[in-house]
Amino acid sequence: MFRTLLLASAAFVWGGPQFAELRPAPLDVPLVTFHHEVKDVMRDAVVAVHGVDKVRNLRFMDEYFEFVSGRLNG
């Protein structure tokens, strides 16, 4: 598992724009594509985590307002 992660990380970094001159021509397109796809997945993951955080905050606020309204009405 660790070796796979290490290999995938190396492929991701090698696909970055700073290594454009070091990539061999046959691997240029696959490495750049892999780099962009991983970045897109990371962006989607960040958006999903923010969405979960917003839902969690809304649930907390619902519980808070139920508590406050229960204290005011009872």
C-alpha cells in the first residue's frame, strides 16, 4: 500500500508543469492528464467536506433553536 501511494505521488508530481522538460514524450500526455485529474478530485473532495460541514452546522443550529424555543415556551 505504501509503495503504491509513493508511486502515485511520484506520478502526480512528475505530471506537474514544473517538470515539463524532464518528461519523456510518450509519458507527457498521460502524466499531465493524471496530474489534472487528481487535482480535480482533490477540489471535489474539498467542496464535499465543506458541504458536510455546512450541514453539520445547520443540524447544530436546529438543535440549539429547539432548545431555546423549548426553554422559552416551557
